[in-house]
Amino acid sequence: GRLVRLDPASESINFAYGLSWLSIGDPAPAGAAFERILQVNPKNDRARVELARARVAAKRYAEAKKELEKVLASELPTAVEQGVQACLKDLKNRMTRWFYSGNVDFGVLYDSNVNIGPDSQIIHISPVTVYGTRITELQLQEQSKPTDTAGFYAAAGARSLYDLGEPNDWLMTADAALYRNWLKEDDYETGSAQAGIGAKLMLDRGFLQLPYRLRYFEYGGDALAWIHGFYPSYAYAPARINGISLVTTATAELWNFDALAGRDGYYLSLGEIVRKSFAGGKYNIYGGAELQYNHADSRIYGYDGIGVLAGVDVRLPWKLNAMAEARFFNRNYAEKDLLAPETRKDNQYIFSAGLLREISARFTITLLHNIINNDSSFELYEYERNMTTLSTSYKF
């Protein structure tokens, strides 16, 4: 500052002065310094680029765009020109209020137990007496035994963001999604549709998201359920711990079943996931836990529980991504089923593994396999299920 006062027309002193102010995050005096340079030498493109940078830091995007366009009018080395064009593209994104994205997916699937049939053909029950005969077990009917099937599915999703005020501050969000499968055993075909709206607050090292969604499910061609849900989440990456990010999630849902009124109720959950990245995001590991509570009109369906998860994903050569995840859920039900030997308790294990191949920036192919094993105190709910999908996805 003393040198500027001694020689206010010096380009080199003003340039150093402007860079110093930018380095400590104050764009106003930085911009004034670069303006003084351009008054002396309007052809100093480097100073004009730095003036544009100061305008961006001050969120004066239209002025920054104007300065960069002046720079592009000059003859520039190819690398410099490409850099300026990249800055202009970034400015366009900052000045845009609407942002859109979406995906279209197609795939084939195999399900080893589409009807979630029990492992055992003999189900032990709480003893009942019928016409003087004491019954302690039931034979599983043929239609309730595990049924495998294959088929294909299609899905699509769309998302939008609208900037409410200052760029990267509050955003309005909206999303919609559709899913439908077609199976060899068409009695078990499923479909779903959802639409959501919410708000998102962008923070220096994370974001807060507050979405509401309405979801509709159908099963075997008939309406199954409507679910209203609020799904807040908070993501944060601590500045002092490199490669660590934390995501806190919550769920509050209202369940309304068409034919299974006893399952109507609400569902609550609270979870935390910690993720660690290595080698610039090439390798990632994560783990977390979740508390669950489901209140159902019929208490035999209501439960409280806890879940834990751990996973890894790795970027491999040839544009391959590999991922694996394990989950465990323990659920204790509120009331004994009439036929159950005791109040139901379930331990559920889920393992997923997959491989994704990037064909292009927008087009991917994914192979995914899921194993679900449910261990229950009531044999009617003990089952194993294997599901495999091979899908293609196009993002826009």
C-alpha cells in the first residue's frame, strides 16, 4: 500500500497489490488496483483477467463476464484462450438460475425369490387346538414357496435446481422418477412413481437438503401404497481432516396401504455415514449406522431397530468402477403375531457387489448382485433372496 501511494501508476506495484488483496479474500481493493493498471494500459490482458477474478469473488458476475470477453477479443496463446473460455463457461453456470439433469435406465434382472418365500416348508407356530387336535406346525403351500423369475425393467428420473438468490446459496429443488418391471411371473411385477420438491442450502464445505416426496407403488398390477416423506440431510467435509466427509440423514414417512390397512402408519429413521477418500477420490471407504422406528396400525408389523453398514468403491483401469457394501439390520417387533411362537425378532443381512463401466461421460453399463438373508424368530419370515441386474444408464 505504501508503494502504491508513492507510485500509483506503476503496473507491477498495482498488480502485486491486487493479488495480495485477493489472497486474503477482499475483492474490493483488489479490483481497484487492477482498474488503475487498465487506466494506464488498457491492453494488459493479465490485469483484466485478474480484475474479472476480483469481480467473481465479489459476485459481480456480469461485470466479470464483460472483462473476460474483452480479453478473448485479443490474440491469445491457445492455452490461455482455453483457460479464459473455461472461466466464461463457469461464469455462465454461476449466472444461470435453472439447472437440469436426468437419467434413463434399461436393464435385465433375475430374482431367486421374488415372492419372499420362506426357507422352510414346515412352519412352527404357537400351539392352537382345532376340534380337539393340537396343532404346532403348518405345511407351506406350494404357491408360498420361493419362486424365481427373470425379466427386464425401465426407469427414468429428472431433477432440477432453481437459484433463489445469491448463486450457491439457497436453491429450490424438484425431482421425479418412474420405475416399472416386466417379469416371467407377472403376478409379482412392480412399478413406482415419485415426485418431490424441497430446498437446498449450499455451504462453504457442505450442504443442507430439505426434500419432501410423494411416492406411489403398485404390485401385480394393483395399487399397493402411497408414501409421503420428508428426507432432510446434511453433508459436511471438515477442513482439517483431508478426504473425510460426513452425511447425516433423517426420514419421516406416512404409509398408506391400499389393501393392507394393518400396515398403515409412520416410519422414522436417523443415520450417519462417514466416508474417507484416498488418492484424490480413486479409493473410498465408508461406514455408518441408523436408528429405525416403524409404527403400524396393527402392532404385529410395527418395530424398532438399528442398522449398520460398511462399503468400498474403487476406480480401476479401463474406466471401471468396483463397489461392495454390507448392511445389517436388527428389528424387534412390537407385538406377537397370533400364530408366532414368540414376539418376532429379525436379523437381516444384505451384501451388494457391482462393477460399473463408463462407455462415455454420459453412458454407463452396470452389473450388480444383491444377497439378502433374513433370519427371524418366526420361520414364516426366514428367507434368502438373490437378485442380479445388468443395466445401461444414459445421463443428461
